[in-house]
Amino acid sequence: MSVGGVGPTIVNTAMTLARSKTLDQFGAKMLSNALDAQETAGAGLVKMIDSAAMERSVTPYIGGNFDASV
């Protein structure tokens, strides 16, 4: 039996805190997944740049310049 409505207030506060903690954990996990995806994409980009640099070192006269006329 609660006195003056204190019991429901404590229960509501505890539920709000538990919900907030769950949402914080979910947000941290989603941020971690996004960071991993960006790291993978960055590694792929570095690999592409490195392979292009290697190709230019083998055939420096091909693909280094682009001439466009309309």
C-alpha cells in the first residue's frame, strides 16, 4: 500500500530509467555498427587508390591525362 502516491512515482521513475538505459545501449550499438561500416568503406577506398597508383607506375603514359573537347 502506497502512502500519498509515492509508490507509483518510484515505479514510473524506475521504468523510465530502465527504458533510457536500453535506448542508450541500442544507440551505442548502432553507432558502433556505423563506425565499422565506415571503416570498411575507407579501407576499400584506400585499396582502390593504391591499386590505381600501382597501375600508373607500370604504365605512366596511359590514363594520366584527360583531354576533352566539345
